[in-house]
Amino acid sequence: MKAVIDILLIIIIALCTWNGYKRGLVGGVAAILAIIISLLGASIISTAYSHEVVPALEPFVSGYLDSHRNRDTILERMGYGSSELSLEDILKQDSSLRYDYAYESLIDLGLYSKRAEDLARKAVNIAEETGVTMTKAIVTVLCDTITSVGTMVIAFLLILILLVAVASIGNLSFRLPNLENLDEIGGAMLGFGEGFLFCILLCWLLSFLGIVIGKDTMAHTTLGRFFLIFDSLTGSLL
């Protein structure tokens, strides 16, 4: 799977660069704008509607986190596998372990380490501010994240497809007259940028899907880890 992801990222870059070359400079600008507009629209839709799905998801996530198998696994990782104390008692005795418990729980669910760190801190803050248990705080953060990411991806794809369809119907293509080389090279460069953006977004999505692609997959990719460096571009998506 690691090799598949890296190869897929290379293919995305190559295809977008080639399409940009054929499309030209103006078409490349339009493609970049379409991605930006789709992201903005998806972010607005996700903020407005993703919370509607949270109540339906919470029982499943809560049931998994509360399972004996999951708790035993987490306690073993935290070094309390042989302890006779319950998880709640352990966390009460040492509140500094709340972050460790949240982080290990999220890693067990397949989140990339950086995602797990960020969400674990959010869960600890929720537990401190509201007084709920750490398990409840983790469920809240995780359900919010899952619904936000899911809504964001669906809305982004729908808006992007709509924009591409409108451009195709209107035959919105324009080539720079008497500047073929500039048009083609500029289009290729913007196509490369478009592919770069798609790869960043895809790796951002995959960083939440370790339970599907393999929990350590993204951590052992080459290009995947490279595109995950650009957190500053995806940090505002959630």
C-alpha cells in the first residue's frame, strides 16, 4: 500500500502537468481558482451541516472506545497493562496521562501521528473545560472530525465537478495568441501546481484513514509524508 500511494501521487502530478500543458496558461489559472473556490465552498458547507451527523455516529465510536479489548490495548501501551485499577482511576491518579490515553486511542483508530497529537490536545481541553470523562471528550472530538472531513470531501468533489461541468458546457478555453511557448510552459507549471494541491489534499484525507489503508502506512510512505508537511495549507479545513 505504501508504494501504491506514492505511485498514485506521482501519477496525479504527471497527469495534471500534462493536462495543464494542453490546457494553457489561462486554463491553468481557471483550474487553480476552481480548486480554491471548491475548498472555500466545502469549508462553509462542512461548518454549517457536518454537526447534524454527529449524534448518529457517537454511539458507534463510543462503543468501540469503551470496549474491553480497546481499553486493554491502550492500558498496555501506557504501561498499565498489569494494573488492577480501572482506566478512570488511573487517569484520576495522574491527570497528565489523559493526553497519552487520548493519543493512543486515536492512534489505535488509525490516525496519522500528527493528527492524533492535535486531536488529543483538543480532547484534553474539552475534558478540562466541561468536566466530562476523557473517553467522552475523545468521542466528541473524533465524531466532529469524522463528520467534518466527510462533509468537506463530498462537498469539495461536488462543487469541483459542477465547476468543471460548467466550464465544459461553456467551452471556456482560451489560448494566448502568438505566445504558444509561454502558454504551454505556463500551463504546465500551473498544472503541476494543481497536481501538487490535489496531492496535499489527498494525503490530508489519508492521514485520517489509517484504519482503512493500514495504521502505519502514511508514516512509511515517501511522497505521502512529504505532502503531509504542508499542514499550513490544510490547517484551516477543520
